[in-house]
Amino acid sequence: MKKLMQLVTIQSILLVVTLLATSCEKDEDTDPTNNGEQGSFSFTLSGDEENNLKGVATYEIDEGILRINLGDNPPDIVMNYSLGTDETLIPTGIYDPVSATGTGMPENSIAVQYNGTETYFGEEGTVEITESESGTITGTIDAVLESIGGSTINVEGDFTATP
């Protein structure tokens, strides 16, 4: 009888530990503004580097800069937009890809950087933001990026970024 009680006690402890472990698992990050959907992107690179890129697309706002990250740690492509004083997100519209954000850059510009075998920066083309609301930024890119060493790539594709 004593062995039976020990067995029941051990099984009870294992059950409690299992329940605690499964109840403490981290849930997927979800944002109620985008119905828990995860953002994504799909790009084709051609030129001095060729690649087909797909992955997670997110955005964040840090000290007046809206940053769209395309890819994981570090992101493959980063786009930075300087928010105006009355802006909370990037407005829909067509933007010129440039190498930096901030003072002296045209209002309709967005900095674009690709981190490949070299680091490339926006030179010409367009980034079009087709949807921009709390929870989702959607757009397309068709741009030429150039490295400091003079190599160039063409980037084409679309993205939907979520927080």
C-alpha cells in the first residue's frame, strides 16, 4: 500500500510539473491591431548580387524614425523614414530610395539599405507605400542600390510589415 501511495504521489507531481510547464510556454507575439498576422516580404535581387529573398517583415518606431525590417537578425533590407511632427506612420505614396534619412533629405524619400556581401544603399527607383495603418504597412519596391565600392543591385518585390 505504501508503494502504491508513493507511485500516486510521483504521478501527481509529474502531472503538476507538466501542467505548469505547458501553461508557462510563451505564446506567439500577436498584435490586436493586425489580428495576430505576421508580416512577410518577397524580393528578387539581380545585378552584382543575385538572390531571391523571403521572410518576416516588421516595423518599429524609434525616436522619430519608422524602421521597416525585412528579414531576420540582422535584417536583409532595412528602410528608414523620418516621421514628420504630425505623423505617426509613413503616409501612403511613392518615395525615392536614398542612402540616409534626416536633415537635408527630400520629404518624399526613404532610406534603403541591403546587407549582402557588401552593404548597398538606395540610389534610384521607387518605394511605394500602398497601405499604412496601425498594424500594417504594405508596399512595393523597384529600386537600384549601390555599394560604396560601386557594385549595384536591382531590388524588386513586395512587403507587408507588422509591428
